[in-house]
Amino acid sequence: MARSEAQKKADKKYHDKTYKTFSVNLRKDEYEAFNQLLANAGQSKSGFIRASVSYAVENEEFCQYLKSLSKDPPVKE
């Protein structure tokens, strides 16, 4: 059964109220390496980001690690 316009509108309203979207700029080689990592892990980009955010939020040790990083960490070449 097709979704009604009212249901589509309600879905959009819920999505806009509930979610935030952001983007990340990666160099092509970083993007390809990231995609390979995800493929090897059988993970989606969204799933990886959500899992990473949950891990970071729940682990103070990881937060301390992030604080210790320089603003622009050296790029592995």
C-alpha cells in the first residue's frame, strides 16, 4: 500500500525533530580506506558512526584520548 501524503508529512516532521545530519570531508584515499574497513567489517557508514558515537559517549578514557590529540593530527601517508 502506498504511503499517503499525510503520512509522508508526518514522517518528515518526526525525522526533522529527531535527527541531525552532518557531513565529513575526507581525502579520496581516506574515503577508500574507510569504505574498505566497513566492507571488511560488514558495517554501514551509519552503523559505524552510531557505534563510534555510543562508544565515545560511554567511555571517559576515550574522551581523554580525544582531548590529548592535537587539533590536526598527522596524516598517515
